[in-house]
Amino acid sequence: MNADDNVTLDAADDDWEWRRKIRSNPHSHGIYRVVVGVVGLIIVVLGLIMVPFPGPGWLVVFLGLAIWASEFEWAQRLLRFAKSTLHAWTRWARSQPWWMKGLMLLATLCILAGVIWLVLLISDISSFLPEWVVDLVVKLPGL
């Protein structure tokens, strides 16, 4: 076990000149690690908030992990694990028969409809939607 449990690249081994300069000074390297940690955390949290909604939620989470992985070894291991899990799931899903793919699509659409219904239930979005959309939304059960 190394003395430094949060092993990073040595300054001389870094490919980027600006990072070599930062890593050569222990004080600036510490500040840099804190900034990378905070920025990565913000991006990962935003991505996790976005996951249940349509859009690039998981992509944003992976981006935050990649930012962390640029500085922290534990994040590199976590990113490798997440990538391998995603690839394994993708291979499994592609090997399924058409009816199973249809069921997965149906389940995804049901989850998406449920999330949208909950957002409409919780928030008052009538102020920025056209009137004809609001009339349709009001007809949904529970709204």
C-alpha cells in the first residue's frame, strides 16, 4: 500500500503541460484536486437528478465520473466498472428476442409517462404551456 491512498499520476508522467505544472507544486495540486472533486460532484449530482427525465442524464453522470477520474484513482476504477456494466447490459439487451426488446421499450415508456405525470402533478406548468396543452393535461387522472 502506498503512502498516498489517493494515487494520481506523477507530475512528470502527465501528458498535459498545464497539469504537469499544477502537479509539480503540492499546494496548487491540493487546490486543483479539491476543485476537480467539487466540479465532478456537482456534475454527477445534476446528472443523477436528470436520470428519471428524458434526456442525457446518464451521459452527464458519466461526464462527472470522467472529470473525477482525471484526478482520482478510485474514480478511474468506478468509471471502468460503470462502462463495463453498461457494455454488458447493452450486449445482453441486443441479444434478446424482438418481443423482449418490445417489453423493455414498453417498460421504459411507462416509466417515462409516470415521471411526466408526477412532474405535472407536483408543479404548476400552466403558465408557460399553450392553453390547448393545459386543457389536455387537466383531463389526466389526478391532475
